[in-house]
Amino acid sequence: MPTHLFPTIYIPHGGGPCFFMEWTRGPADTWDRMKHWLQNLHKSLPSKPSAIVIISAHWEENVIKINSQPSPQLYFDYYGFPPHTYELTYPAPGSPELAKQIQSLLTSADIKSELDPDHGYDHGTFVPLKVMFPDADIPVVQVSLQCQLDPAFHIQVGAALKSLREQNILILGSGMSFHNMEILRHGQDINNHSKTFDHWLTRTCSSLPLERNKNLAQWSHAPSGKHSHPREEHLLPLMVVAGSAGEDQGKKIFGDNVMGADVSAYQFG
């Protein structure tokens, strides 16, 4: 019998602490649909995850680092938001044991990594997880991006972690499928770059694994690719998720238009 694999998912994490404040940088309901979807995402999972391994757009290192802190603190790495958003809490435990397992898997794949016993949860981690799993009772291990942001390399990182899905572990990529801040600040995508790229990304994630990974590795050549991601750190968590998908084809599980741009979420398995 085939081994059951837990789904692996790439989510949009919104803008700063957007789900926990009155939004004044556009319509008050800008983030409501995304928040509602995140709140209900757990209902589509086969069971409650035993642990969460999350790759956030907001942690980059020279080599892959793995948060091995048993009780991670929060990094309020956003600026200019209401005072109460700097008092949010998310006391989910870490898992030094899982962190070591992740390092072992990466080592077996000839990927250099280091345990980081001091790192906390950045807002790409605690903001969406606070919406998705508000009880904060699931161990969370955050894994960094590698700062050269090579998409093929991050697909390999994901592939090395695939076996974690056999352990009821949710591998979660946290970013935004469109992240051109100049366009988002104006609230209007005049040239429809987000829609064009979203169509390409959805077709790509839904394609056969070999073709999918090849095309994702060349995302910058996609229609409106560089317009959608002048810098690709918010897209790279998708590469890890796609790598961990193995032979599972992807599908778009959420789409929204926020601040004038189309954004999507993808699930594999």
C-alpha cells in the first residue's frame, strides 16, 4: 500500500499584522476574505498536524538554518503599525528534535544547514499561524531561505524534506504569489501583471511534476514574472513546497484580489 503523505501548502501571509488590526491603508475589508480562508484551512486537512515545518519569506541566511529553539520568541519585523500589533502572542512550542531530523535529511541530500537555537518566529510565521491554529498547540519549526534565492536549489531543499509528510507533518510555505510593493502601494495593477503571472503559476503548479519543477526553476522568464516579483523572496517558499510535493500534482486552493493584485494559494497532495 502507498504511504500516506500529508498535504504540503503554499499560503499568502498578508501584509504585516493585517489580520489583527483595523486596516486603514485601503478598504477596511481588504484582508477579510484571506483571513476567513486561513481560519478554515485546517478543515481541509486529513487530520491535525503533528508538527508544522514552515518556510517564511522573511528569513534568509548564507546557509539554510533551522530554528531549534524549544520556546521561540516573536520577531515583530514590521514597521508603522498600531501599538497593539507589537503585543501579539503566539506561544507555539518549537521542536529541537524535529529540527535535528530536518538537518539530517538535508545533510543526506548534500545540502549544508545549521541549527539556530536563538531564532524566533517572524511575522511570516506567527501572523498566519495565529489565524490558522490559534491555540498555538502544534510544534513549529521554521526553516530559512538561502540568501542567493536560487529556485532550483530551494526545490531540492523541499525534495529532501518530503519524507516528513509521512509523519503527519505539514510543510508550509509562507509568502505572497504577487509581491511588487510599488504596485501594491498604488492599489492598482494597470498592466494586469498579477493576473498574467497568476495564470502562469496556476498552470505550472497543476502540471506534471517534472515539467512543474523545471518551469518553477525558470519562473523569472514567465509572463510578468519579474514584474510580479522584483525580488523573489516571497515566491521562494513555493519552491520548497513544490519540491516536497514529489509526484503529487498541485492545485490552486484559494484566490483573492488584494490591494489591486491577484494572489493565490497552492496545495500538493
